[in-house]
Amino acid sequence: MSEFGNPRTDVRQALARAGWREDSRGRLAAANGTVWSEVDDLYDSGLDGPGGAWSWSVHFDSDVPAAVIVAACLAAAGQAVTR
């Protein structure tokens, strides 16, 4: 669960089904090192590249639909987007 107590369950469940695993800080990580996590208690979240935020980073405001976030995460991890 998120350190902010706001688990954005819709995104978390979809990424978990795609094989992403939660680390000790509550972030979800893909096999290639791409990481998604909540960034505040307002449902904002972020996606960091395999090299961490210094490689590249994308911010998602709270009103971004889960399907968009999940598709971006899967694409960044090199995984196929399925329905």
C-alpha cells in the first residue's frame, strides 16, 4: 500500500496482474526496473524510467484515467497492452 494511504487500487491491481511487484517503499516495479508510485495523497502518481527519475519521469495528475496510466506503464516496461 502507498505511504500516503491512498492506494490507487485500480492502477495497482492492473499492474500486479501484469507481473509488477511491490517493493519495500510501496512502489510497483516492472522487471526492467521501471517504477510507478503514488506521489501524494491526492491520487497524483508518477512513472520513473529504469534508471530512476534521473533517466526520465512522467507525472500523472489525479484525474488521469487508470487505463491511460496502466498503458503508459506497460509501454515503458516494454510489455504488451492487453484488454
